[in-house]
Amino acid sequence: MKSKFNLTFFAFLTLLTFGIVSMGFTRSEKSPDVKESNSVPIYGNWKNFTKDNGLPGNKTYAVRVDGDRVLVGTHEGLAVYEDEKWTTYTTENGLSHNGVIAIDVSELTGDVWLGTMGGLTRWSGGKFEQYTQMNSGMANDLVYAVICDGKDVWVATGGGAGKLDTYTKEWEIFTEQNAPMHEPWTYSVCAGDNKVWIAAWGGGVIEYNKKTNHFRDYVDPDGNMEIDLFPDDGVVHDITTGVSYSNGILWAATYFGLSRYDGRGWKGYFDHDSGLASNFINYVRSVGDYAYLCTDKGLSITDGESWVTYKKNENDKNGKAIITNGESKTEKSFSPSISHNFILGVDVQDDVIWVATSYGLSRGERIN
Amino acid sequence: MSIKRKKLLFVPGFVLVIGLLIYFPGRKHAREHVNLMTAVEDHPLKCASCHLHMIDKGPIASWLNADYYSPLNMAISRDGNTLYVVAQDANELMVVDALKKKVIQHIPVGKYPHSVILSEDGASAFVSNQWADNVMIVDLASASVTDTIPTGNGPSGLSLSIDQKYLYVVNTFSSDLTVINLERKTEVKRLSAGNNPTGIALSPNGEKLYVSSRRAHMVPYGEPTITDVTEFNTSKNRVSATMEIDEAYLMENMAFTPEGDLALISLIRPKNLVPMVQVERGWMMNHGFGVIEQTGQQRIIQFLLDEPNSYYSDPFDILVSNDGKRAFVSSSGVNRISVVNLDSIRSLLQNYPEEELDYLAFDLSFSRHYIEKRIPTGASPKGMVISADGSRLYVANQLDDQVGVIDLNTFENLDPIDLGGPKKLTVARKGRQLFVNAGGTFQNQYSCYTCHPDYHEDGLVYNMAGKDMGRNVTNVQSLREINHTAPFKWNGKNESVYKQDGMRFSTVLTRTEAFSFPDLDALASFILTGIKNPPNLMYNPSGELTAAQLRGKEIFDRTVDNYGNEIPEKGRCVTCHPSPYYSNFSFEDVGTLSESDDTIKFDTPHLNNIFASAPYLHDGRAVTLEEIWTKYGGRDQHGVVNDMTKMQLNDLIAYLNSLGSAELEAKEQEVLKAEIKN
Amino acid sequence: MNKLRLVFILFMVLAFTGFYTSAQDNKMMYGNTPDSIFPYNSFQKAYKYHFVEPIEFLGAGREKKAPTGLTEVRLGFLGPLDNSPIVPLGLQMLNGAKLALEQANERGGYKGIPYKLMIHNDVGLWGAAANEVIDMDDEGVWAWLGSIDDIVSHVALRATLKCEIMMVCTGDPDPTFTETNIPWAIRVISDDRQSCYALANYVYNEKGHDRMAIIRTGDRYGRVGVMEFMGVANRMGHPVRMEERFATGETDFTMQLKNIKNDKPEAIIVWGNAKESALIVNQIREMGMQQPVYASDRIISQEFLDIAGKNAEGIVTTSQYDPTADNPALKKFQADYRKKFGEEPNVFAAHAFDGMNLIIKAIEKVGLNRVLIRDVLTDRSTFQNYQGVTGNIVLDASWNDVGKIFMGKVENGKFVFFPAAQMKERGHSQSMAGY
Amino acid sequence: MKLIKLTNISSAVLVLQLLLFLSACSDGSMEGRILLTEVPQNGSNEIGSNNHLKVEGARIVALLPGGNTAVNLTENFISAASPAVSYDGENMLFSAKKESTDHFQIFEMKLSSGKVRQITSCEEDCTNPIYLPLGRFAFIREVASEKVKNSNAVFTGMLDGTNIQQVTFSPQRFSSLTALNDGRILSLVKTVYPEEGAPKLLVMRPDGTKLELFYKSDVGTQLCSGAVETSSENLFFVEGNDTESRVASVSYNLPLHSHKIIMEGEKNAFLSLGSYLDDRLLLSYKKTNSDNYILGELNPVDGTIRELYKSEGYNVIGAVLVQAYQRPKNLPSEVQPLEHAGLLLCQDINFLGIESLKNESEKAQKIEILGIDSTLAVVDVEDDGSFYLKVEANMPFRVQTLSADNKVINGPGSWYYIRPNERRACVGCHTGPEISPFNKQPLAVTKNPVIIKNNSELKLTKNTKDYEH
């Protein structure tokens, strides 16, 4: 038998695997619900903020609306917009690092959790409290993402994902040692319906079931970095940069395209086959039925069918929204437009959107 | 003389001779032993000092001791006729007829109850059980516990929202605030609340809730001592602000004036950053209260209770008279209640700018402007209540099992209410009275309890100065369950508590007359037998280790590193920290001596309930257990750790956090041994 | 069995009906990969090919003016300098970088301002590399050079993306390093994909082996390198069945080698650091195995030769450059290095020297602006075909160095280098399935 | 003999008292009697001056309460004064001399037997003895030097005459000692060098450490006597000015802010105070300026005096009641005589109390340490205004602050000395004893102390292991 272990048999096995995988996922392609295409929100009346308007720096990494105030993570500290005024908080106020790259607000307690380049910071009642890999169980100080899930706070760091139970003050961390990832590099985390998803850089999407404490991973089934063999066979690439979950849909962003998972099947989106502005997606945030995609070539909003993509013109302040609905494309011009096309963060509340870009922060109001 | 008689004489004679033979060398030996253990040469050689009064378990211990009530906090019915007294050591709520001055009911509650408040309709009482991590709802009509609601760790101060829908519980050990929805009778959220909080006060309009911390921010030695008051918005049930109270800590209780113009905090102003070279001029501890203005500039101002040659140490409760004109502060260290004229305070606030008032908080003579009277109390006055008609002030005199009664028209004491505790004063009880009393320090400036609140530690690092000033900064060590953990001090110089608290102690620390031998007997007896670790409900509630803790235990016990190399004996955790005390009571250099330290080896500290005694290492440099190894592990001097993954370190720390009382550990060991025998 | 067959048939129908169509035009295939060994190439054209075109960085920052009043121009260095088994490699890399900076400073620095190397150790606590890169951002470095360990490089890469500082990698041959689409790094050393192609070509096509056994380190260096080799071996029709692992620091490999011996492979590949590799070679011979031995490029060191001694004879490995090439620049570099550091430069020193010189040239070209420095280093024209001491530097669309690979063979106690044979086909042809 | 002259009733009362007295004190204790010094009226020294007790013919008498019956206890001495009663009420310390050429020495008398024992044998006058706890005593001894005239010092020793040692070293004159309940010694002190200062009440530990201000009078008023502490935690003393004399009190807790006038009289109407039963006081006073001083009982609550005793031809001074007293606390001593230096820390020389909040005056950057006749050192202070000195033990010095260019900002303060191994600290200059320290580590203590010495070999020694608490 040994001698028969040759190329043919190996090829057969490989193909078999493919067959099964393809079968499993091609079916799901039909499943996404068809939605009213015009329901994707369109934002206008853009207003932009830069250093000249009071931001501490132009590079804004993250934005989060918290009631009457807007929290903005910049390279130079946390900027807070309240009563039309900006206030900046830095390490001098107690931030663990001025580079604030992720923000979440606990619905339960109202505490603000800040993922910085030098640790996690809790901002509660005006007081900053630092968690670092030195003083706590946190895996690494470069906190790419932070989310609050009830009493738990989850972080994705350069050394693994972590969960802080704010009741027991205990950290649990998830790395290649106890979760299905090759390496402990995590980039994003989201939660919902008793599950937590971690974007593991090079490891696809890791799903953690809070009830069973079990993990499973979703990786690109073709097993190769340089291609995506089938777009709907799984997450489009193992190098995931963002995950966000709402209304039963998990969105997974990569630098190679976008994936959507409805619990049964995956669907992939690329710039060439959808309204997605670019395959290079820095960040994804889904709210309700919509995913907001921060790319290097503008902001895209989609419900999985229809798309609105915001782009600023190269040479002036104006720009447009490109509305893609199947084959049809329409455009709408804005003056001014968003601050910059390289988008790093987004948040929406009610009919207002805030967009963090490589050069300034933008605020838009829904106009449809 | 018959032979029989000779024989009769011979026997006692023989005994006498043998006795003398034993007595003289024995006495010499005893003298040497006692001199070593006490560091004095004139101890009366009473064996009972150490060998009787320090027995902490068994029939002898129970024969020596008595079950006291130790009332801590109280509530009073609206008609002023009934007092509800938390008897901390008896785990019960006592119902006291205030008019007849008689205990009428004993309602058993949870372990080590802390506070009690009543519902607005007076139908039920809420009791926080600090060592059971729950609050109980007591139906007062039937005198029975109707509900037990789990809380965070170490529940203490209690408050009800103004609409009676929410119960707020301060969790002292876990440093947060539990919000209980009283309709659902369950905790709905837990909000962060400073460090080691206890005090709680709701503004009269019900909008604002304050919680006062006892421990200061954990900062490197040299940075200011600052402690938080956390403000909560009761409509959103969220933290709304944090007020940093400079140069203060141990803010045990808070109160609002009825008109809501001022919030008051009892506090201590420690002098831990200045070299401890004298007591004169308020050089060690000052005691006072803080005022948070609720109108205008909303300044936070502190006032001293002290006077230049007299200190009112360990202020515990603070209470405002019903007319808002006076505040009462119980100072458990000097058995006094200070009467503060709040109108004088208001006028000072009006007439002085903040900067000057901040300065005046250092002026020991300033209290003459607002202290009206000092009312003497029984031993260790703690919680207070005022009757609804404003005529009586009741104070829980914790250590003589009485409730003191003060006529608020004359500020004179009336006959106290005897709660019926044991009439005998045991040696340990006397020790506890001494422990909390500031009489042992020059001009009553502080008591043992000041730096060892809850008989534990205050989380501060002091400059003990040694021979030179600025040297030897020292993290206060806990006194919980230190029996059997000799020697004492970080350098292990004291073989006994007797020596620790003896002559040298008075020369360099208390700077007044040293404790007498009977007092030392009592003090040592209390310290060694009367101070228990609270159960480790935070990390080890069931006594069974979690998976992470078990993995951590393996690391604690490991003999080979991740690469398969054998770890030298000295590099293993378990070598120096063997159970049940997790100390081998020997000396080691773990590489954390600093330049400003004298060259010593460290007495290996015991690790029971280690989670509760941050900061760590002899000078408190490690704010968390992690920092011991992430920042100060050096080149594997404090155990071989540098091969470990972060997850392994987390497991190790999970295990360390699980360590509880040595008594439990010892039991486990016994079981283990028994199993081996079988 | 029937079921399986049915599934297979179903799959074949799906696969060959052209269900998917490629989105991309015909471009040179990523990684200089021959068609025959490109993943799935025999069966299915991929829906999407990556790394075919460089990702541009479209963020802001080019508008930033260079600061005035600088007293030094800071450049970063990240490498294993303490508490790591590969410290010797790290020190060589550091020396190479230092030498380049020193020579640049002798030439007058940047417009008279001296360069200053901000040195960071990458093996501190967990994930330290990320924190070190953040520190470099705080220090204001303009670009940085590093590192060797692939975990470190990956962690650092993502951090440098956040900080937007150009990273020039001169020591990590992990193929996946450049497979990240992060437009803030170039690699100026050939990766293990290239080396594995060369090695596989050598052992299978030139030497005609079929049944190989591999013994490798358990770390990522071993895992990813061997994964790449096995992928090629599979696609060449010689799947590797025997793979044993060891840990860094291990000294006794009897267990693993016994398994290998029992399997009677035709040849053995050793993938690890120099010291362990040498010990393994010795133990292979001690156990009486006489098969040819091949090894990963980290064996190219005096340490390996010293420990393995005679057993090293005939062992073949790959090399990212030819240290014996008749290249005047290389000769001068080697002489300068010997003079300054009193030892022979190795592959890490040489590549670091080239990498640091590229950074210096980039700064001299565009000035002190992190984005512009990135732009010029990644434009694949300004420095494409740069003649370094390690030879020609050629970057592909993922900014991976696809320059020549050499083979090294131990002869008479010395490594002798010769160019790896070109595989018959390079890049893609129209004839491949799916095109 | 006088007994016989009394009426029957009074004699009966006296007999009864005597019986009670004898039954209470089996071997003739003098409990309840008042001891006092009688100074001849026409002595060479004016009453009230420094040496008014050193008059030849001065004697100590004991009298029964309520009667004018006095017994001379010091018949064997040419001059005796300053009785002090031991805590058990059984012994008396006093200063006396037998011959006019002798120096005054300290003696102890067993009151029940009258047996006298000499304790000191000094080359100078030793006066004003007081008892200290646990067999110790303190007294004042002349220590004038050529440079510093008229200064004296406090000494302590064991009652058996051993271990006599000087505990104060400043150029000051101590004129009365009181052992406070807290264990410290209160004394009326005035500076005598370089110029004479106003008398103040200073307090110190019995080893001479931590000498500091306890009370000083307002300008224009002068303290005239030492203080007497009563169980109500008040201290009473006599003060006066150009026109009147007063008995005044301060509270122990708050001496500088609790001054109360108990009674007023003509100039020099009051001389000295002693404690008496029920928080009352024994007062030496005179009814008119031409009278001599007599003894009265003063009720400090209502300021009434009841005359107790007068002695023809004598001024009656310094009365003390024979009874058992609560002994003061036995304070531990940090003094180690073998050490050569002590430490002094100041938190901020530029902090002068609340005034420094208001004025932006020039900041001092140096201090000058002045000895008796020379500058000992000029020391830079730290940025936070702190300084830290290791000072040769038992050496008097003063400190003045200087600007960067050596301009005097604040002139020399009070005299200090540091006892061997004493460690002292103050908040700032002239902040007084009522300001507690800022909870801030002074920069100066993060370094080695600056050595201040006067011709000695004092060195910084590597600190010995003395790790505390």
C-alpha cells in the first residue's frame, strides 16, 4: 500500500476536501436575505475636525459616540467632544499611552475602556486606571481592540486576546496555547449571542462559545495566503483585521476583502465584485443591519447587498457617495466630503455618523 | 523519728532537691530564652505571657476567651424607640429597646456583619455581611431573614435609593459598588469605587451618591498620598465623578447635611512620606474630616480634629445633627466624640480662600475655631445614630459591648445601654482595646489600628528612617493570622510580637512610655490569637481550585522549567513558600533591595490571603502580584520565572490569589497526611 | 466508497465547469513560483490572486514637514540581543546596521546631522516586539531595521503599521511575513519559500531523492519553513511522511532519530539553529545512518562547523547570498567588518548592512518624512536591482526579496557556495489551467 | 509648743487629724503637708531675680494644711530651697548648701524620718531639682563659660547620684523645671547670648531632645514663673508687665491659643504657683507692695484666694503639697551617648507659615549654620527648600537663610543643639510647633546629610544596620 501513496492519491484527497468544502458553502450563497436596497443609510452635511478645530492631532484611530459626547482616539491622546468643545486627555491625566487606538463604552456601567498602544485604560468617573502586561494578567500592551460584553471586557492585543472579569478582577487570556490559533496575534474582537469572535492575524476568525467555553476557528479553506480559491467557501483570508457582530451577522474584515457569516455560510466581497471601496479594510463596525467598512480608499456601508461608498476627491474638499445596487451605480456629490479617504474608525448613533480618518475626523448626518 | 516519717520527709525533700536542681539552671535558661524573645532583661518571667495567652485554638483557647458582641454600626427606628445594632463578633443583629435600654431580640445574620439600614417604612432592615459576600433583608415584624442577595467581595456600607428601588452596597474588598434592584432582589451591576471603600452617603435630594475609599492610590513611594471619593449618578446608576482627596486616607464614613450644602467625610492625614523621626508636631498622623461643598465652587476642604498636643485618632463615623448645625465624629482611638460646629465651618468656608484652607489643614491649632466639645465614650466608639427628635446620640462602643447614650441638649453622657456581653475582660480582649487605643503613642497621635485598619494593613509605605532619614521605606505588613509566622518585620529581626512591640518600638515609633508587661501580654495575645483572615470568597470560595489555579499550583510546585532544565532548589516557589503558611520562616535575598535600604535579607513573608495585601515586596514597589515578576523578577532572583509564558504567570497568580487562611490549609494537610497513612 | 466517488465526481463537475472566473488579468505569479508547484494550479484557477500588485499606502502624512532643530536622525533597530538562543545572530545584525550608520556618519550624516541607532531588544517579555515598536514611535525614529525571529517580525509588523514607520526586514525569512499586505515593510533577504524551492529542486530534481525525512525545531521558524518545503514536495509528487521535532536547547535527539532510522529515508533534512543542527548531524552519524543530510540555512556558521567537524562534510544547504562572491563591495564590507568587530560577518550582518544603507539612501533622497521614506523604499523602481553587498536586491509585488538563491555545501571543513539551479519554468504561462 | 496655746476645740480637731494622719501613714509620713521655701525678707537678692532662692538663711518648712504651724526641715543648711516631692509622696528633693562657701547641691530627704542624703557634688551651683519617673531626677546647674556668661543647663541623673549628665547645650538660662504628665520637662527659659531674650516656656524630652517652644507671652508681657500642671490639663503660671501681675493659664492641648487670665494684681503681686488639692493652686503673693510674700490657696475657677500661711520676716515661695502623684510617662530615649552626632531635617526653609502663601518674597537658597562665635557652614538647600544635616552632638547652633548671592533673608532663629543620635525635623522656619508636616518626601533625605561640626572629627559613617519597627 505504501508505494501507492503517490501523487494521484494525494490529488484525489485534496480534491475531495475541496469538494466537500465547496458543497458546504456554495449552498449558503443563496441564503443572504434580499433587503430593500435604498435602506442603506446615506450621510451628508459633512463637518470635519482637524488639529485646527481643536483635535490634538490629525491622525484619528478610533471614534465612539457616548451619549452627548464623542470620544476620539488620536495619536496624541484621547479627544472628547462635548458641548462643541474639545478636551484632550493624555498620559499626564493617567492614560496608559497617548496612542488611543480602540474605544468602547460599557453599556452597563458607562465606564469608558480605551485600548492604547501602551496598555488598556479604564476611564470611570473621571479617573483613569491602567492595565498593562506588567501590572495585570493582560497579554500585551498593544491593545488593538477593546469591547465590553456585560461585566467582561475583551481585548485583542499583540500577544493574545484577553478577558477581564470586572467583578473578580481576573484576567483570562487566549493564545495559541489554549485556543485554535497558530500564534497569539489578535487584532479585533466582538461579542454577541453568547459568543465572542476574535480576529486572529493569520488565524482567521476564532469563535468562543461562552456557554461551553469552547473554541472553534474559521480559516480560509484553501490554506494558502496568495490566493482565495473560492470567495464563498469561508473567510476570504486568514489575516483578519476586524470582526463585528450585529443582528445575527458576523462581519470579518481583512486586508484582502470582506466576509460575512450568517451562522450557516460565508460570503466574500471584493472591490471588483461589489461596492466595497477597497480590499484593504482597516476596521469594521456593524450596527443593526449595516456594516461600516473603513478602508484605505473610503468608507463603505453595506447590508450585504447594496452599498454606499464615500470618497473624497483627490484635490479638493469635495467628494461623493457611490451607491451600488447590483449592477446599478449612482453617485451623489458632497461639499465638503469626508476629511480623508484613509479611514480608521467609525461610529453611528441615531442619524449621525462619526468617521475617524488618517487626517481628521468627520461628522455626517443621515439624509435618506 | 520513725523510718516511715523519714520516708515521708524524704519524698518531699527529694522533690525539693530535684526541683531546686531544675529550678536554678532552668531559671537561668528561662531568663536567657525570655531575654531573647522579649529583647528586655527585666521581664518577670511569666511563662503565661507567651505560652498561655498566645494559644489560638483548642479547649484552652476557648477557656481563655469569651464571646463578645462588638457592636459596630446601628440603625434607629423612626420613632426613636428601637435600635438595631450590628454585633460583628456575634454575627447577629440585635434589637434594642432604646427607652428601656434593653436588648429585646437577637436576629442571627451572616458572617461578620458590617452595616445595617432600615427601609423608609421601617418594615425591613438590610444587613451587609462582610465575610459572607451578601446582604440580608430582615423582616423586622417577624425578626427573620427573608432574602439573602449575593454582592461583591466584603460588603460594608449600605444606602437605599430615594425611591427605595435600589439598594447600594459598598464592597470593601473588591473595591466596587453593588447595585441591587430590590424588586428583582438581585445585583444588576457593579460599579468601580476607588480603593477599599466603606463609607456611603446619599444626597438629601437622592441624586448623588458618594462612596469614600480607605486606601490611597497605589503609587510608587514618594508620589502623593491621594484617596478617592467616588460619586455616582443615581438616576443612571453610573459613576459620575471621582474626587481625589489629597494627603488623606482611611475615609471610613460620609454624611450629608440635611439641607445638602455639605458632604462630610471622616479621614486621616498620614505622614508616610516624611521620615518617621518624631511624633511631636503632628509628624506621624493627623486626624480630621473633609468637606465637599455642594454649592458654589464645590471645593474639597479638610479640617483637623487635632490639637497641637492632643490628637483625636482614628475617626470612624461622622454624623450630622438633624438641624444641620453640628457634626459628630467618633474617634475610636481616643474614646471621644468631637462636636463640630458646622456653622463655624460654613463661615470659615465663606471667609477663606481654598489655598489658605488647604494650609490650615496643617495647622494643629485651627480646630479651636470649630470644635465645640469632646464627649468621652466607652471603648472604641464606632457607628453612631441620632434619634429622629434630635435629642439623643447613640454610639456603638465596640469594645465594651455597650451603646453609649448622649443627651444632645447638654452633650453629656447618659447611662449607656449594656448589650449583655461577657463581664470578664479576657486578656485578648484587653489586648484588642489596647490595639485600637492611641494611648500607647505620644499624645495619642495614632494607634496600632491606624496603620493596621481591620487589624490588617493600610496599604501605605512608610519611611521608617532607621539610622539615617530617607532610608528603609517599608510596606506595612498585615497582622492577620501571623501566629506561627515568626520572625517578624521584613528583616525578621523580631523573634516575637513581644519583642516587636517592646522597648525599641516605643523608642523609635510610639515615642512614649513602652507598654507594661501585662499590657504587652494582652497585646501580643490579641495580635496572635484574635486576628483572623476573612474567608477568601473572591478567589477561592469553595475551597476547590479552578483549572487555572490548579495549573498555577503546578507551576508553584514545579522543579523543572519550560525547557526541561532542573530549577535549582532556591529558584522554586515552594522551597521558600511551603504550605500551610507558604513561608519557610527563613531569610533570602530576592534581588529587590534598593540602594536606600540597609543590607538585609528578607524574612520570607507568609502568603495566606496574599491577594488582600497589595502592594507587595518590602517597600511596596509592586502594586500587583504580577509586578513582582514582570517588573522586579530580575534575573530569576525571586524564583525562576523568566521562562514562563504570560499565561503561565497568570496561572501562577491565579493560584497565589487562591491562598486563604492557613487554618484551612493546615486542615487540608491533615487530610492529606491521613490519606497517606491509610 | 461509492459515496466518496459520488462526492468526487460532483466536485469535479463543480470545479471544472468554470464556476468561478478570475478577477485578475494575467500577471507574474506571486513568489516567483513555477506554475507546476503553484497551489491548486493543476486543478483550479483561483477566484482571487493576492500579492500581484503592491498595496499603496493611501493615508495622510506626506504633508508633514521635517522637524527643525534636530540634533540627531534616529533610526530604529530591533533584534534578539538578550535572553534568546539567537543572540549571536542578533548581534551580527546589529553590527551590520551599526557599520552602515557609522560609514554614513563619516560621510557627514544626514545634511550634517548624525544618525543615531535606537537599539531595541526583541525578546523581553511576552509580545515585547510590539511594545518596542511603540517605543520607537515615541522616540521618533524615521524608519527601522529588524528582525530575525518570525514571531517578533510579525508582531512588530502590525505595530509598525499602526505607528506608520517603515520597517526594513533583513533577517526573517518567514514567507508569510510579506504575505500580509502591509505597505509598511520591505524585506531585503530571500525568504524560505525561495530557499525551499531551491532545496526541493536540488533534492528531488537534481539528486533524485524521493523519500525524505525531516527533523525540525518546534518553533515557528521550523514550522513555517518546513511547511513551505512540504508544500513544494507535495506538489512535486514527493510528499514527506516523516517529520520529527525538537526544542531549542535540546541536546539529545535519540528518540527522534530512532524514528527516522526505522523509517529508512533516502535523505534527511535538518531544520534548526546551528548548534542543534550540528548535534543532530553528529548523532545521525553516530547512530550509523549514512544518508545524505540537507539543512536549513542557519547552519552556515563557524559554530556548526566546529561542533559537527567531519560529520559536516558533504552537507548541503541554501544561502540567501554568496559570501564568497567576487563582489568588491562585499569584499570591502567584509574587511571593514572584520576590522571593526574582529569576526567574519554572517548573512545577518551582510543583509543588515544592505538594509540600513537602503534606509539611509531613502532618507537622503526624500528627507525626514516617514511616509515619503516608505514611498521611495516601496516604489520598486528607485532601489529595484540595488547592488548591495549581498548581491542584487529585487523586490516583488509584496516587497519580498526574490533575488538569487545559492546552495552551500561543506567541503573540506568550509562552505562552498554555488548558485541554485533555476527551475525549468519561472512565473506563469498561459498554458496553466484556469488561465 | 504652739499647740498648747490653741483652744480645746481646735486641739481636739488637731488630735483627731493627727490620729488620722498617723493611722494613714504608719511611720510618720508627711502626706497632706505643704512644703515651701522661706526666704529672709532682707536678703541681698531681690525677689524675682534669678538668684532669689540662693539667699543664705533660706529654708524649707513643712506646714499642716489650714494652719500656720511650720516646721523647719533644713536646719542643718545655711540655705535651702526648691522642695520637690517624689511621686509616692515620701521623699523630697531640694537644693541647699551647708556652708556659705559651698556650692548648692541637690539633696533628698526622706520625709518620714527627715534623713537627708546628698546626691550631687558639683563644682557649680545645682538647683531646682525635680523628680523624673523610675528613679531619675533633673536639676539646673550653672555652666557659664567665658564667652557665654550667666548660662546654665539642665542635667539629669539617677537618684543615687550616678549617671549625671547634661542634657541641654544652648546658651540659655533655665529657671524652673516642671515634669509634665506626658513625660516631658517644661521649663522657663531665656536666651542669654548673644543678647538676652524674653523668657519662654520651652518643653523637652528628659534626655534634652526635641527642645521646643511650648508657650510664650504676648509682647509687653513677661513670664514670671514656671508652670504648674493640674489634672484638668491646664497649666498655670505667673506673668506680669510694667503695671501689673497676673495668674494665667493655658491648656495643655493648645497652649498658644488658650491663654486665660485667672486673676490680676499689682505689679509683682504674685510670685509662684504650686499644685494643691482639688485642682486648686498654692500661690505666693503679697497683699500690698510693701508686704512680704505669703501663701494662699487659689481657686482658679473664680479667682479667689484664701490665705494659708505667712511667715514673719520671710517671703514664702514655691509651695508644694506632699501627696502621692500620678507619675508622668516614662519617655524612652533615642539618645545614644556613644554616637557623635544627630540628624536635623527641615522640609522647606522658605515656608514661613500662612504668610508665605500671600507674599512672593525672595526665596532663600542657602542656609548658614552659626555657632557661638563662628560660622560653621553654609549649605545649599534643595530645590524644594529642604536641608538635611548631620550635626555634631551637643553643639549649640543657629540657622539663618541666605539668598543665592549670600544676602541674609531671614536672620538667625533660635538656638538648637542635637543630642547624640537625636533625629529632629521641622516643617519650615518660624512655623512654630503647631504646623504639621506636608506629606512629601524632602529631596534632601534622598541624599547623604551635610556634616556640620566644630573642630571635631565627625565623619559620614556607613549607616549601621538599624532597620526599624
